[in-house]
Amino acid sequence: MENNEKKVLLSAQDVHLQFKVRGRILTAIRGISLDIYEEESIAIVGESGSGKSVFTKCFTGMNDQNGYISGGKIIYNDPELADTHVPLTASIKRIQTLAYNKLNEYSKLELGSAVYREMSTLESEKSQREGLSTAELAEEKSKESELLADRTDAYNRKLTLDPKKDKAEIKELSEKISYLDSEIKKLRAENKALEEQHKKASKADSGYLASYNEHMTELKGKYQSATTGEISEETKSRNFILAKEICLSIGRYGLKDRYILLSKLLKALKQAMKIGVDLNDEEQRNAVFDTVAFRVAYLDETDEALHGTCVLNLANVKFDKDWAQIRGKRIATVFQDPMTSLNPIITIGKQITSIIIKHQGCSEVEARRKALELMHKVGIPNPEKRFDDYPFQYSGGMRQRIVIAIALSCQPKILICDEPTTALDVTIQAQILKLLKDLQKDFHYTIVFITHDLGVVANVADRVAVLYAGQIVELGTVEDVFYDPKHPYTWALLSSLPQLTQRNTKLYSITGTPPSLYNEVVGDAFAPRNPYCLKIDTLEEPPMYQVSETHFAKTWLLDPDAPKVEKPEAIQDIHGKLIRAFNI
């Protein structure tokens, strides 16, 4: 979706997030694409487990260690952070010279890249003949995965049982685990035997082997001849810039890390040249660098420093030092429970000033002045007197105000609010929401508000993204999503609002449970719980349909050939009800 008035600050592009859980893979985020704009307020809503928090934790690298982004990009557009200067020290000059010489040496491999690809294809064909076919490999993987999943479930179940009370079930599960272990061993032995059979048959095919050897010898000769040629001046010029980009990309690290990364980058570039990657293409060059570190594109230089700019892909951050530039400083988070966000044995003032000193490098006196100013802004009465108090001396609402003050101490561009009002009294909730919106005018930050409370959304957000089973199923302005919802899941969420329920009527609840994300989801993930489910919902995943310039929904009901379905009666006249219920 495009927005001509505001700049895209963060762009998630087809993001997939997976967790390794007890020997199995759980896909928590399944291809989310979302643009977040400067100074907007966007709410991410959905049931517990829909992926709201884990998605936004990708922005700051705060997911658990067993979680990893398996696909997609998260581009953070910050010209100030992207702008890079690396001093031309003796060490950097040595690295530049070494890199340039190595790149010129490796570039000879580019001259034979077409022949190398032919050789690789020939070897791959031979390996396939000697091993299992693609179909056999797929069948083997499917059977083994099924057995391993059953074994993991049985083992995890056994761990939850009481050895004294559940002896019979423990024995049964132990026997099942032993049986599955033997089946897995048997399957692997059968596949190994089949592989040996293919290998023997291939070796017995003297005609094929003779043809293969003749062809491979011919290709090796061509490759040897091609890679002994001279590289062009144009290639040398490209390598000269590449060497500078290597220095720019690794210059922010310590001396030891620089040489480790230099070695990895040269290895990646050598492989890219060998297979014929077009390093003059920006996207392809970025992809090669991204396997090791952010690529910083060369812009210009002085006698003192190299100057470049980088594309900040938060899905590819590999080093804690890089996260230190993002987390807190550019993107801050306010969590659900303020007491767990604060250290109970450190004074409130010290907790604020330590963050200011760390990220802004100012003196303690200046940090105290800024901290008191922030405490005043977030509505702490008599901040000078409360500065040396401990968290237990503050109420829940005041603690959350302090958490907001800490989050804003470095003036971040994005403030993620992860259900910040859930643990608070209703009256205090309203105060915190008003505070966040009021402070946005002063600090000019973007609010990403995570909640399951649509009443909060109505008062806080400009746009709403509805998540279900790790996907965005509806996206639009507050008016789009509240007054003209298109996805049956959004209908269900709105229908279950207590404030919209008429007197003497039963409160609507969504039947069933979300799908297990351990398994591949077929069709529309909401289909089993959807009273308006179509046959195609159980077979194919719906595309994201565009309803208007600002409104999108992922449902087959928007297909031109779909039957016309009216939204539930409870939300048909929603405008007046919402105004009365939430004082919008």
C-alpha cells in the first residue's frame, strides 16, 4: 500500500519466523508484508498466539534464541543510521589493499563461470543417478518427519507424567518410543540400501560413465583455459570499489572481528564470482554481502575517511553491536507489565539516567536534568521528590509512565506498545493511552500498538492490521476496519465486543481454536472456525484483495465469483454503537 503523505519508516516484506521447539519447527509468522509510516499510529490486533508480539520483536531482535527469521526482509529506513564513515587508518588501508588484490585474483574465476555451472550441473545429474531420486527423497523425508513428530509428541507427553501415579501410561509411551525408534532406524536402513542399489546400478552402466568422464574432462579443459585469461580494466575498477565497500561494511567492528569478517566476505565473493553472480547488480551484490554483514555502498571519500550508505535489513542482523544501535535508540518497546520492566532494587531516577548516559553519552548532571524533564512530561507529580524512589513505591499507572519515560529517553522513531494497558485499572488505561498520543505530538514517534482490545484500537490507531495464525488477514484505516470490515475473522472479533452486545442477548464467541502452526496450513487458516467458509477456503490460500486505496483483506469472499454474504447483524449498524461505546 502506498501513502504519498508520509515516508515509509519500516517495511516488512514477506517475513517468515520459525521456532525450534522440542525437535519440531513452529512457523509463527507466515509471510507478513507491512509498511509502517513516520508519525503514524498502527494497531496490530488478534487473539493470543496470532503472532502479534513475536512479529514486532523481529524489529528489535528480542525473540527467544530458538526463534529465527527464515525468510523475507525488514527494511528500516533511517538515513542518519545508514550513513557510514570509516576513518582511513593504517589498518583499514591494509584491508583495502589486501581485499583489492584478492578480488582481482578471484575475478579470473568469473571468466569461466558459465563452464563451472555446466560442470556443476553434470555432477548433480551423476549424484542423482547414484542416489535417491527427487520423488524418493521427498517420500523418505515425509515418512521420517511423520515418525519423528510422533516420537517427539510421545516423549514430551512422557515428561509431563508423574512416575508414581502414571506408571501404566509411562510404560505404554516408553514402548511406543522404542517402537518408533526402531521404525526410524528401519526406514533409514531401507533408504541406505536403496541408495546403494542405485549406486551399484550407476557404476555398472559403463556407457554412461564413459560419456560422463569424457564430457567432464572436456569441461575441465575449457575451465582451465578460461580462468587463465586476463580480467578487464572495468572489472578492476569494480573490484576497487568492492574493496572500499568491504572496508565500509566491516569498519565499525573491532580489529579481531574485522579480519574474521574480511575472510568471510572474501570467501562469499569468491564463490559468487565462481558461479557467475552479477556483482554489478545492486540486489545481487547486497545478497552476497548479507550472508556476512550489511553491505555499505560506497559514495565518496576524503583523505581522512571513506563514506557510504547501507540498506538496514533488520531480518539479517547478526551482531549484538548492530542491535545496540537499533534497540532502544531507534526502536523502543513498552511492555505489558511495568513491574517486570523495572529493576526492583534500583531507584527510578537511576534507571532512567543510566539509559540516557549509555545512548547519549552525556554527564550524570545532564542525564538527571533530562530524566526529570521526562518524568514531568509523562505526568509524574513532584519528580524531584520521586526521583530517588524505588519501583514498589509507585502505583501501577505511575510505573507504566516511568517505563514510557525510559522508552522515550533516547527519542526513538518507533515506539512499540505491547499491550501496555492490560495490567492497569480501566481509568488508568485511558490516561496512559491519552499520554501516548499526547507525547507523540512532542516526540514525533510512530506508535505500533499491540492489543486484543478493539476498544483501545478505536481510540489510538490511524490504521489497523488484523493478524490470524501468523498472517495479516485485513489491513486498513480504523474507519475501514471498524465500519466496513471484510474478513470473517474481523467480523467475529467485532461481534464478540461486549460493548456492542444488546441487553438480554448472548455474547458472541468464536468457536474452535486457532490451527497448530507446527503443521503446514492448507487453504485459509480461519476456515475451520469460519461460519461463512467456502469450499475453496479448505483447498487454497486466498490472495490479499484490495478493497480500496487504503483497505485490503485476505478472504475468498471478495472474489468476483464468490457468493454475496452479508456481515453479521450484530455489526451491521456499528457506527453509532462504536461512538456510544468508545466515545470515538
